[in-house]
Amino acid sequence: MADKVAVPTTEGELSWNLPNGGGEVSTWYKLIGDVRTSQHPPVITLHGGPGAGHNYLTPMGDLYLKHGIPVVFYDQVGCGRSTHLKGKAGDESFWVEDLFVHELDILVDYLKLRDRGFYLWGSSWGGMLAGGYACRHPQGLLKIVIASGPISMPLFIESARQLVTELPDTVREIIEDCEKREDYESAKYEEASALFMKKHVCRLDPFPEDVMATFANLKDDSTVYMTM
């Protein structure tokens, strides 16, 4: 059996201050490969949710194994291994795109990527974040990839409702009734939502561990997701 290839991996935490004197928080990150010495610009991955955490994007690390492209993972503030802010639940003036653009900008500077350049790869909400960040024309951004990132929230909601209609009637009725009453904690809603996920989000059975970890992040702290 061939020996496993040693992959240079670095984990750390970046401390920064929230806007308007909101206090200090930290952002957890993980680097696959050496972002300083590689001949390839690194890819910064932006996870969805918001609040889902980086876990389900772990296979992106294959970019380094197969092509030597360094990969940067991080948990956006409010979820995963970064600072949680449950006290900000429901605060729509706090949980805005600008907050996450600011966090990403700080991470880029911390990793010293301005001069050498970098790519962004955003999934779902992360795709929206990538687009919002790119619109500001930041120094060093070479290209972005948006994977399943909605360009219009009204159209996204309309499409999601259409997907719900494709479920069995009993499941559809539970989801529609619970969402109408904003009852997102009941066992019935969780079971019905799990069926939605199996049909429209991930059809692997069982779910990969990385995907399960992402769902666990959202269940552990839904502050960002439910507010935004």
C-alpha cells in the first residue's frame, strides 16, 4: 500500500474588532498547502448558510493534492470554530453582507495575499458573498467562482417553494404549516426538512461526515442563518 502524501496543513485563529466598537472576535482558518511559497495563487473558500461552516467544502482540498493549488478554509464569524454571537440573534442591522466582506478583507491582509493574488470560490450564500466582495474591486482578487449562489433572493425563495411542492403531500404540508407558524424547532419540521435535504441538497446515503458536520453547525447555532 502506497504511503500517504504528506500535505502541509496549518490551522489558526485571527483576532479582529467588530465595526462600531462591537468588541473583539476571532475567525478560525485552515490552510492546505503553503500560501506564501506556492507558484499558484491560493483559493479562498466561502461557505454557505450563512452559518453552515467550512466542513462540507473539505473535498476542495483536492485542488492542492491534484494541482498544487493552496486552499484556504475558514468559518465565518458566528459559526463553526469562530466566535459565536448568539446575543445578536434577530439583529438585522448587525448581520449584513458588509460584516462578512470586512472579515474576508482582514483575512486576505492577514495572509498577505494582496500582492501575489488569490481566487475566491463561493458556495450558495458564499457565492453571494464572493460577488459582493468582487464588486468592491479589492486588490489581489484574480477571479471568482460562484457555485449555486443565488443572484436574487425573491427568485431563490420562489424556487425553494417549488422544490417543496415536489415532496410527498404529507411532508409538504408539515413544512408549509411549520414555516407559516415559524415553528422551526419541532421534531416534525426537522424530519420533514431532512427529507427535503435528501431529495434536493445531498442525495448520498448516508450523508458524508463533512456534510453532517455542517448540519450540526446550523443546529448548534442558527443565529446567523435565522437572522439573515
